[in-house]
Amino acid sequence: MRPTERCPDREQKNVQHGMVAWQLSQFMHGEQGALIVASQLVGAVPWMEAKFYASSQTMDEARHVEVFSRYLHDKIEWEGSINPNLKKLLDGILLDSRWVSPELQEALIPVGPGQSSADQAIGLRSALRKLAR
Ligand SMILES: [Fe+2]
């Protein structure tokens, strides 16, 4: 016998409702994090094609947030707060200084006149090594 089976039906349904709301809320908060990360990528990447790609990903993530948010508000009528561990993970990603690392940005600038792709590869490798420390 599961512990919830000892509870009255109404209480069991309330617990199940809360569990579904909490799970779907975590998906929504994760999608919000994906939306912010994708939008930061638009500014972080130097190539126009990459900006187009990150922009379309940002739009996709916005739609995912909207779907979960509407479902939670319109159908479930219950939105849970973000799990502290998920928040910590998202904060770690979003507050990482590497989004604006000058070394990485310099290394990612497309090859210019007088610079070979080998020079750029060496610069990128060097920047990535610095980031890995
Ligand atoms: Fe998504």
C-alpha cells in the first residue's frame, strides 16, 4: 500500500495535482533558462549566420515557455517556484563571465586580412585553454 492510499481521495488528488504542477513548472523554468541562454548567444557569436540561428532558437524557446506557462495557468491553475538546484544551475550558466570573455570574442572574430585560418585556430585554442582553467 502506497502512503498516499491512506489519504482520502480528495487529498490524494490534491497531492497528484501539486506534483504535476511542480514537474511542469520545472520544465517551464528550464525553458525560461534556455530562452535567456539562446538570446545571449545572439550577442555572443560574431557571425551573422550564427546570429540568425541563435535568433530562431530564441524564438523557439519563447514558444516553449509560452506553452508551459499557458498550460500551467489555464489548465493546471497552479505554478510552482523554481527548484533551488535548477536555479543554481541556470544562475551558473547565465552569470558566467565567459559570455563576454574578450579572449574568446577576439578568437572568434572571422579571419581578417593578413591572418590565416591557422592563426585563428591557434587563437581559438589558446582562448579555450584559458576558459578551461
Ligand atoms: Fe525549449
